[in-house]
Amino acid sequence: MSMIPRKDLLDIASLTNEEIEFVLANAVPFKDLFKRSVKKVPTLKGQTVLTLFYEPSTRTRSSFEVAANRLSADVTHFDIESSSVVKGESVLDTVETLESMRVDYIVVRHKQSGIPGFIAKNTRASVINAGDGWHAHPTQALLDAFTLREKFKDLRGARALIVGDIQHSRVARSTSLIFRRLGMHVAYLAPGSIMPRETPPEIPRFGNWDDAFAWKPDVIYLLRVQSERMDEPFFPSASEYHKNYGLTDARVEVLKERGLWLMHPGPVNRGVEITDQGMNYEKSLINQQVENGIAVRMSVLYWLKPGAIES
Amino acid sequence: MTQPPDKLRQLLDAAGVVRCLDEIAAAIDERWKNESRIALVGVYRRGVPFARALAERLIARGREVDFGKIDITQYRDDLQTMTVVPKLEGSDLDFDLEDAVVILCDEVIYTGRTSRAALEELLDFGRPRCVQFAVLVDRAGRELPYQPDYAGLRVDLPSEERVSVRFVDGDGYDEVFVRPWPVK
């Protein structure tokens, strides 16, 4: 019925199944709010949510800001570019500054794994990891699970194929973990050079679409191809990637034939991991992922409590 | 039909609950006799079977009734001090609130804080023409200026006691009784 609050949300791995269930279940009434004339509840009135993004991300940041606004929190963005971070201020100095401002929730994105956890240890505020290095992106995973649960009565046994740069993807890491925690089967499709060397034995790894389709997935989850990786020697060129691993028009036809669901964490690179036709695919859940992201983040903010004792 | 072991004494037996429900429904019917529709909105949790019991009686009297329920958790003023986070049940008002006559139903009014939250939430759904409060039990001890328009039973109890209500609908029996607050 009710749940002990946690102080921080840093990854999926540390959540219990009951906690995952609690966050997903509460996201349903939060999503219902979006249909009302007043899309806002006073749940976090008087609380301050601060977004601290060391890596740019318009979408995730906006999603958190809309979520916090709809809970009536006061939302502030700590602008890294214009702050003293560029002058060499350490993360800890920044956190001390924020601590003095008495913010209640800090949403952190950083290119280095573990920074949100480090910040969490040094502040009374609740810290939400909005993506750290290759480590984790827990709210993305929660919104992915929530989105699929709207389509599948029971996720147990459903099969998701995750396609792309698995090795360097915190999304792949967190989302495949939550899918498996909810009883789904997960497989990876990636070029050999960016397939993780060590994966749990129950995750099949494919090098081409034919083998991956033969595994009979229900959901195709495309990862974003990071353009900055394109220059790296082990990464295929954009056109090569598209031809071999992208969702080409011909592959969209296979999805259509089989009625498979399509997901992508956004923003998409048209012509690389997906085509225009793929974007218009009728069973694409990409827009629903965006909408659900707000509801799930509201549910996370509702559950976490600044200063809560970590058990 | 298990009875709670910590029951101190009964305030209303099953017949008493039914009598109160009949009286409140009759009073609502009389007050709004020129109104074509009335909306009954139950406050989760036991305000919902309470509202449903009133709705059934009004329908039996030939009235047209809209029915809804609201979960006030998101509007509580004590969320920051609670040691556990309540699971949300969600609100469900799928009729048009504009210009509606709404009776907000809760099983007990005591401090008035739930009534404040319920009214605030209701008004976020739309702009009803009129809102009234119906309760089965009006317990003295208001902390906010909210008063019921309809009440089945009025009581004044020592602060260490709390009122518990049970409805056939959901609990299997009708009863109002007193028990101690749970130990915190």
C-alpha cells in the first residue's frame, strides 16, 4: 500500500521490485492529471527542484522541469556554462553552494559515472540521476517500462531487442535491467566492436537483423547513435551503420508485418538508426515515451524525500 | 467480517448506519428537488462506498445521479512530514463538472483538513455551480473552517480516540465504532 521513501534515485539495480512497482503504479494517476483542465497538483508546494546538467540535454531536462512544475515545486536550472564550473570549481564546491541554497531535489546529469552518487553523499537534498556516463539512466528505464506496461497486460515473457551502441549506453544498461526485472527477455543487436564483452548469459547477442528477427522480438528498442562516436575508429560510419544496423524501410516492413512495437529514447538521428518511414510507423511508442516520462518523473519526485534515511 | 480487536465501543449499529444514510439521502433530495442532476463524489477511501450508498438511495427516489471519486493524497498538507509515502489510488470524475451540483462525501469530518484537500482538488477539475459536504459522522475538533451540510451523527470524543466506519459495500458490514489511534 505505502512505501518507505528513499532519499535518492541513482540506478535501477538498487531498487527493490516493490519500489519499482510503487513508482510505476503511482505514475498512472499522475498521467491522468494531464487530461484535467488544471494539470497541476500541490504535492511539492514549497519544495525546490534544481536541474544540474553538466552534459546538455534539452529533452530530459525539460521533462524533469515539467514534472516538477506539475507538482507545484519551484524549479531552477543551475546553468553550468555561465557558472564557475567553467572556471574550475569542483563538483563538491558546487554542491556546497546548492546546499546553502537549501534546494530539496537535485537532478544531475554528468558525463562521468558515479557523480550523482558522489553528490548524493554530500547533500541533504534528494538526488536523481538523469544519466551518468555509461552507468545508469534510471528514469529513462522506468518510463520505458511504464510505456510497455500500457501495451502489454503482463510483461512477463515479452521479448525486447535492444539495438545499437550497447557498450557505451547507460540507457541500454538501465532499461535492459528493468525489463529483465519485470520478467521480460532481452537481446542485443550491435556491431561486434560496440557489443559489450561481458553480458549476462541469458541475454542473446546478435550481429545482424536476420538472426535478431529470428529470435522473435515483440519490441524493437533503438538506441541513439552518438554522433561524437562516429569519429572513433571502432565505430562504423553513419551510412554503414544505417545499412547494417539501422531500422531501414525494408526492416520497418518486417515490423509492420509482425506488428512489433518500436521504442527509442530520443532524440533520433534520422537516416542513421531510423528512417522517416520508421518515425511514422504506427506502432511507434516514441511520442508516448516522452509523455510518460513526465508522469514517471512526477512519481519519482513524489516518492523520494530529502533527508530520508537510507536503509 | 472480522471485527477489529481494538474496538472500544459502538456508536452506530447496522440499522443506525442505514437510518443515517436514508436521512441524508432524503435531505439531499429535498434540498435539490428542482435540480435535474446531482453529482456525488466520494473521497477515497470510505467516502466512496458512502457516496455510492447515497447515490443508490437517490436513484431509488428517481433522481439522476453522476458519480465520482477523488484521492486527495496529492493535495495533503502533511506529505512532507509522513514517514511513509502513500500509494496513489487516482481520482475518477468522468462527468462534466461545469455548472454541476456536487455533494462531496466523506465518512467522517474531524479536523477539516481532508475536506480542504478534497474541495481544492475538486475545483481543479472544473467549476461546479455549487458544492456541499455530506458526512456520516461529524466529529468535533475542527482545525480549519469547513462544516458539513449533511451529517448522520454528531459526536465529541477524547483526542486519543478515533472514529472508524464500516460499510457493507467493501467491508461486509455496516457499523460505526470508536477505537484508539494506532501507536506511532
